[in-house]
Amino acid sequence: MKVTESLTPHENQRVIDLVAAAGVDVGPWAESSKGPVQIPASNPAYCYEWAFTEPGRVVALNVWHGEIREQNGAVWCNLNLRAWADKGKHTEALLPSEKSALSKRAVRMDQAIAYAFDNRLPVRIIVGDGTQRDISNPKSKTASRMKLRLLDPEPWSVERYNKKTGACRLSRGTAPRYIDQFTKPEPRQPQQRDVSGKAWERDRKVRDTALLRAAGKCESCGNQGFRMAGGGVYLETHHVVPLSEKGVDHERNVVALCPNDHREAHHGECRDAIRTRLLAMLADVYGR
């Protein structure tokens, strides 16, 4: 049986129960701006939401079963909530209040995905099935309604997220570990050695951001980094404008490259052209 088949929901489970099972605190569902809520599961401030966040721990997302793809053992889902919200604004069948509500939910889900990506948090997927609005048809009157739901027992991760456009890929399984040339090896007995000279300090978070953005692929040639004995994917982080030339230690100036392209970026006869191309790529991601 394919994984997507095993993820087909057959029960009308309550959202609150699935969110709680995903590891998100549902205590706030029992309260509202007007006081205690008699039936927390029906609290409109939560039960219609598409994303739920437990800060620092986990993000839970509602995803339609029909959006999940599977090939060669990999299971993923491509989403762009910003684009969805933009299309919703032009849906003629929706009232202004409905457009506003859907847009806000889409924005909050986009923010939750970005939060999971930035903090490398596990994502729990609530798979839904039922009727889904055809957002590509401005005159579609069919409202979305998830009638069946299940919580995937396996964690997912945000494989990649474009901060400029909101396009992302959610992948079933925990996020792979990405390693660069500055990553410390496994603990071992300390050894003494003589050192001299100075070295530039590099922010670990900046390097991690570049490695996560690359998602295991060289940002110059597009080839996959090689897998190390411990299971990590190896690429080398590179300051496009060198620190020695007053380049900044920021994600807008750091890329992840395969070792060969990294050497060429430093010493190749086309290094100036490579620098220009990499800076243009970063500008496309983060804006100029």
C-alpha cells in the first residue's frame, strides 16, 4: 500500500483532539474574549484555523489529502499560502467578510510554516478530505469543508521555504541534518596544537540558514551534496562578498556550495561572474 493511501482519512475526528495529539496546548480553546467557552472544541477562534503552533516545540497544519504527492518512497506537499490568499481576494462568490477571514487564516498558516522552517521544528500534518473550493475559478460557489480527518503519526518537516514568495515544500520525515566545513566533529579526546594568526568569526545561525535554504543542493550547480558516514548532507558555506572585503555575515551574503564550486568561487578564472550570479540569486530570494 502506498503511503498516500494509508493517509486517506475515514473518520470525522474533532480538530481539537487532533491538535492536542499533535502536541499543541489546547487549553486556550476553553477561553474567549467574553469568558469561558462551554464547548471548547467549537470555539470559532480556533476550530476553523488551518495552523496551530506550540512555540519552540511543534507546528500542526491542516493539509488536503489531494495535495499530498508520493514518488519513489518520498512523500511531500507543495504549498503557497500567500498565492492562495491572493486568489481568494478575487473569488466573486465570497462575501468581503469571508475573503477577509480566509486571507487571515492563510497568512497565519504561512507564518506558522515560516516559523517551523526558521526554527527547524517538526510539523504534524492533519490530513483532511471532503469538498474543496476551486480557488482557480473566481465564480466557484462550492465552499471548502473537511469532513474527514486524521493525524499522520509520522512527523513532517519544512524542506524549503521561499521567504520572498511564500512557496514551500513540506516533506514527510524529520528534516535532514546539513553539515558544512565549519561543523564540529563528534566529541573526541582533546588534542593540543599550536596556532597563530587571526580568523573571521562566523555566525552558526547564518550558516544554518544558508544550509536549510539550499536543502542539500549546491546553490550554484544544483547538484546534491554528498551524504556523510553519519547521515548528514555535506555542502560548504561561502560568503559571496568575502568578509575580508567587508562582506556581511548575513544570510543575504552566504550560500551553500559543493566543494568544487566553492573552490572555483574563490580561485576560478570566472569567480567574478560567479559572484555576480550568486548575488543575483540571493536578491531573488530576499528582495533587492
